[in-house]
Amino acid sequence: MDPGLRRLNGLPRAEAEAELRTCCASRRWAAQVAAKRPFADRAALWAATADAMDGLEWGDIEEALRAHPRIGERAGGASREAAWSRNEQAGMAGADDDLKAALVEGNREYERRFGHVFLICATGRSAAEMLAALRTRLANDPESERAVVRDELAKITELRLAKLLGGG
């Protein structure tokens, strides 16, 4: 068994939940995943994380969203999550002032429309790609956008879980 999975399996439940919340800040998600330990392999863990994500109510998703900074805003602090967020938004590094301003305005418009932060799996995306996605998603109805948000949260969670375990 890989060392990261062995470590996660061996943690006391409260510690496992705390570690999992660095990947997804939903307490329900973390509790459900931690309760399914021990995992025989990463495939079993991925299946458990997907099942838990699919079972979240919108309030649980909103709880997770509150842990994510706006696209274009640099996460502060020395926590693991802040470092991951800064790395995930590396595509913002080369953005010019006009693009940054468009993202700020796009974030405001999105939040007015949907009532929460614009969430996108930013890893590997440029600032222009994120702005284009934001503008496209502004045309979604609330129900469709919630489905997109859940999918984006799942992608981010899987990437962070791989980092948590190491070798991902």
C-alpha cells in the first residue's frame, strides 16, 4: 500500500477529517470519506470521495465554497490550503491589468447572480481561459450552475487529495 494512503487510513478519525477538509472544506464530505476507511487502494478512496461529493446538499457545497478565494485573489496565510490555492491560480501570474480588472468585475457579477464565489478548477488554466469560462457560466440558470460548481469542486478536491497523499 502506498505510504500516503497508509497514513490516511491510520489517523484517528478526527485527524483524518481535519486532513480531508484541507482538500474539501465540507465537514459532511470529510466525515463521510473518513468513515469509509480503511481504503485498500486509491481507487477505493476516489470512489468514496465521489460518492460523498454526489451526496452533498447545496449547503454543504456552500460551506466548501467559503474556503475558496475569488479567482484572481491571492490566498493569504501559510496554511496548506492557501499554498495549494496560490499554486492552482498560477495562471494569473502573467495577467495584465485589464484582464485582472475584467476578472474582478466578472467575479462581482457572478456573485450577484448566483450568491457565491465563482469556482473553477484553475490548475493549468490561464487568466484569459478562466475569464472566458466565467463569462460563459454567467449565462447558466442557477440549477445548471450548481451542477457545474459541484463538478469543479470535485476536480479541485481530487487534485488536492492526490497532493495530500503524495505522488499526485
